Amino acid sequence: MVARSDLADAKRIVVKVGTSTITHSTGKLNLLRLERLVREISDLSNQGKELILVTSGAVGAGMDRLGMKEKPRTIPEKQAAAAVGQGILMQTYEKLFAEYGQVVAQVLLTREDSNHRKRCINSRNTLITLMAMGVIPIINENDVVAVDELKFGDNDTLSAMVASIIDAELLVILSDVDGLYTGNPQCDEAARLLPEIFDITPDVEALAGGPGSKQGTGGMYTKIQAAKIAVNSGVTMIIASGGRDGIIRDILAGAEFGTIFWPKERSLEFRKRWLAFGNRVSGTVTVDKGCEKAILNGGSSLLAAGITTVAGDFEHGNTVRILSIEGRELARGLSNYSADEIRRIMGVHTNQIADILGIKLYDEVIHRDNMVLLV
């Protein structure tokens, strides 16, 4: 896709809707907005398109039923609210979709489902099979069992992961904001909407603020991180206002709404996507200019000599981010050494590793076959 008018050709589409979009300020479900969303998705399904809905709102629905006035702060409280709310939310969706003749299926995912490649592949196969059967999968993070170490962190990331594993052509994130602005539009009158992003640079990331409404957890930062996953997976992503009636239809018609993130021309193959985004990132290493050039332009592995700093406490086999001196994420990969070992050997030549550690299991800190470039 090279122009907004091409979006009409998208066949496999993931739509993510946030808590603030489908609830009132009271925390109760916004049934009118839910009905309009369901009607729009159903109509697209009737056109032969394959749809997946990634939805928030389970915790909010549970809070309402339980009479909770404030958002839960602890994991057990959030899990309890989600346990009550997931059934309510799904029942609402099922009833609304049934009115338009659609069959839906609930799919609950955790980070564990993407960490393990076999489970990731199984999730992909299940979702693709459901769509082939004419079913609309409704996905949410499994807050009932998820803990901090297993959480995607937000449904923005979850929606991008889903779009990646099913080879979607378009990801639409419906939010309480119109898109990415040059500043905070709530307090900066000069802030202007950016209609399109071709490259997610550190400057673009710096534009992201904190969480938006008090009900939501996403914020613009997590949407930018979701965009990284999408564009590197060959998925076009749009952030747009979920409060506008017919927004998905208008987007597919090529209307200039929201901020569009254009995918890279060469998307990652499935294993590389899982390597970069399926595993939880456990730490970072920063490299010097020479190492950056060798990795990006020469296709080299990451050697200890080019590493300047290490952050985090990770082990052999964990996924780490490779950053430039300026802080831009260059790549991700599986580390052959632990964080403590890299701190001891960073800046030294490969032939010195055995003398320092007492053994040299690998020449490379990260082999290029286990590395994914992100720029």
C-alpha cells in the first residue's frame, strides 16, 4: 500500500478499541458507541473482509458491576474485576453481533502465548481458521491470569502482535485522540496532527505523551511501540478517534483521518517477527558508531568490541535491544551471554573473551542469524 486510497483493498483487518472509547466517564459501557462499532465491523465482514476485534473494557465492566469507584491498583483486584467483566463484555458483544447475523469467538491471550514459538504458531492457526469459517474473533488480554511478567502491558501492543502473527494488511487503533500530534493538543494550541509517519525516529517517539484518560492504560507511547511492531511486520497502522461514527469505513475510503504509519517495504518473515516482538525484552546494549555501521550496513553480528554500555539483568538466550549512542533502537536479538558477562567483556576483542571469562562459548554476543534489524 502506497496511498490511503489503497486501503480499500485491505482484506484482513485488525481493529483495536480502547476502554475510553467504549465506556462513559462514569465507567459504564457506552452501548451506543459499541452498537455503531459492531454494525460497522459486521458490514465490513459482509463485504468479504476478515476482521479481528481487539477490545479493552473487561476491567471497566467488572468495576461497574462490582460498584468500584476507582480503577484497581493491585493485580489481584484487577484480575477480580476482569473475571467479572469479561463475561459481561463478551455477552454484550455477542448479543450485538448476533443482531447483524455474525458469529463471534472469544480469544484470551497472555504474553506467554507469544513467548513460546509453538504457542504463537498455534494462536495464528486458530485465528486464521476462525476467520476462514466466517467467525469474528474478539481478543482481549487474559487479565484474569496475567501477572506483570506475562502481560503485554496494554492492548495496543496486543493488537499489533495479533496483526503481525496473522499477516494482517491493516491495523486500526481507535482511541480517544485523533492521532499523533506535534504536542499535547489539550494544552498546546499550536499542536498539529501529523497525517502520516514514514519512519519511527527518536524524534517521533519523543512526541508520545503519557496515558490519556483515567480509564485507559495505553497512552500514545504504547501506540508508537505498537506501530514499531506493525510497520516491521508489513502492516499499515492508523491511529484515529473512536468517537467518530463510521471512522473505519471512512479510513478504508481513503479519507484523511488520523495518523497513518506506513509499513517498511521489506517486512520481517515470521520467525524474525517472533524473535523481535514475541519475546519479552530483558535488557539493552548500546554500541559505538563503528559497530552500528557494521550491523546496519555490513550485516555483521554484534561483537563485544563495539559495546559501550549494558542495562538490565538478563541471561543467556534472552532478547535484548541494541541501541545507538543517540538512543535509537537499531535491532533486537538473542544474547549469547548474560548481562554480567557482557559487562566484563564489552569493548574487548573476541580473542580476549576466554582470558576474561575463563571460557569462550561464542565469538558473537548476538549472532546475525538471531538478530532483527529495526531501522
